[in-house]
Amino acid sequence: MQVFAPNTANGATKYDDPQGTGDYWGRLAVSERHVRLDGSAPSDWLNFHLYNYQKYTTLQRDSGTSSGYIDDFNELSQDIARDMPGETPFPLALTEFNARTGASYDGRSNHADTPEDYASLGASLVALAGARQLYLFKFGMTRNDGNYPVAKNGTHYVDNSLHLRPYGGAASTAEIYRLFIKAADGARPVHATTGAPADVWALATRHPAGSLHVFVANKSISSRTLDFNVGPLGYANGSLVTVEEVSSQIKGAVKTVTKVASGKVPSAVMPAQSVWLVTVTPSTASPTLVVASENSELADGNARTLTGAGKTSLTVGTDGTQNGRRLGVLKFPLASSPATAKRVLLRLRASTASLNTPVQVHVYGVLDNS
């Protein structure tokens, strides 16, 4: 069991209490970490194991008041180390973090799909990569203004007017967090990055299977042309490269499939206020195209008795109502064992009544093969 404490807001700025008002209890909790209920203080006893705090900001660096994630994190780490001489300082965990609180969003036109906000979240994830654990707050949200505490800083939409509160699609923040987890899960080795343009934040990690992941956030209101020198890391020319993007036009899908050339990922233009996950796979084998062999539709509500398969197109969607829930099932014959596949990409072609409207599709694996 691990105990997270003492849950101070804003890290370093709420750690100490120089005025003696008793408002801040972070330093007191650390100083009294060995004290038991009976008053004894054995050195092998700890009241908690991770220093827990919560913070919301669109800033990665301070303006002198520990408002940014990096400076706040560093100052708090130094304060804890100062108060734990001769001991291993508590690792830091953020059990709530996001670009803004629900109260901050209330009355604003911004929401979880606003480029300024989700790009800031992407940069903050890079800034917080040194934390032991991160918990993005929160899951359910609505986009309605002025309805706090039904906040807009969640990751998935919910129809708050219905008793069952059915969840709909994922916001851009959810897709950014999903891409970050693909890059950062499992405390992987991190490569130093240099040469990033202004307002571009990057985290490069190595997967145990050998793939390189570069999570990049562009906070600038201008596009940025990027390329990545991966030759010194051992990635041969012809290695597969995929670029997944969260932007005003793409919600986490694969945007580009290319190959390493001249030791680099070919240069590409990253849109303003967007996030990329660039994955370099150490394989120069030619990809194999596998076409779906079977398909079917499933529906709820008044179409729940729908039968039939082998369709040329599938109708999918959800509008938060029982009759609006429809999904498609696809089966693919595997040309080789999944254990030998270095990268598997799913390609779907979609259209809506409004052909200019971006389409967001959620895809899940199904264990049942029947």
C-alpha cells in the first residue's frame, strides 16, 4: 500500500507558511513524517510515501511566483529535500492537473477542444514528465457555459440532461493524453532533445521493443517545420515512421506514414497549437496490406434487431440516445503472428452528411473472435 499526502494545492507556493497562519500544511507533514499517534518517531516509519499535490495552469514556466509547472515542481522538490536531510526525498505525484479548473472555465468560451488549451496541456505533459505519477482531471464534462460545478475541463462529453448521463465522444484533451501515455508509460529511458523551435516542447522516449516515440506540443499560434535526426540513435534509413496528430482538423489519428531518409525523419509542417506523436519503428520491411474479411453492424433501440453482414459500408455513431447508438465490427485475417508485427495501422474511410466536418471514430479491440 502507498499513501499519497498531504494534498497541497499549487505545490511550492502552498508548501510553506511563512506568515504562521496555519493555511499551508505541506512542510508540517514532511517535517512530522516519522511521528506516530503515540508520539514516538521511529526512523523506519513513514506516514506517507508520495508527496501529493494538485495544480492547474496553462504555463510551463513561472513569471516569478511558481505559477509554471517546471519551476513549481523544481522548487517543491528542493523544499522537500531540504526538510528531509539524510533521507531519500519523497517522489512527487500530481493527483489532479489540467490546463484550467472548472471555475476558471466558467464564463469563458474556451473548452477542452480549444487549441490554446489542449496545446498547453501537451506542453505541460512534457514539463511534468519527471513526476512519479500523473492523474489528469477529470473524465466527464459538458461544454455548457455558466454551469459550474459541471465543469468543462474533463476529457469525455456527457449528456447531463439525461438521468443515465450517457458519455459521447472524447475531447481533444483525451486524445492528447492517450498519445502521451503511448510515449511515457512504464518509466522508459528518455533521450535529450535539442534544437526545438520557440514554443515547441518535446519528449523523446525509447520503448522496450525498440521503437522511438517523440511526443511534441506546438504552443505557437504559427506552424513549425520539424525534422528529427534519428540516425545517431541507430534507426536505419527505411525505418517506418508514423505521425499521429491532435489539431483543429485531426483528433489523434495517424496523419502521415513515411520512412527515415538520410538519418532523419523527413521534415514536415506541424500546425499551430497542435500535438504530435512521432513513432519510429526499427523495421525496414515492406508493409503488408490486409483487407477486412468480414463485417457487421450492431445497433440499439429501435434497430436492435438489425441483422446482416458483408456490407460495403457501415453506419456508426452515437448521439447520447438509445436509438442513436450504432457500431460496426470488422475482422481481419492476420498474415503473420501478432508477436512478429512491429506496427499495425488501421485505415478507415469515413464520410458524413457534411463532407467538410472532421470525423472522430473510436476503435476498440474485441477479444471474441466469433
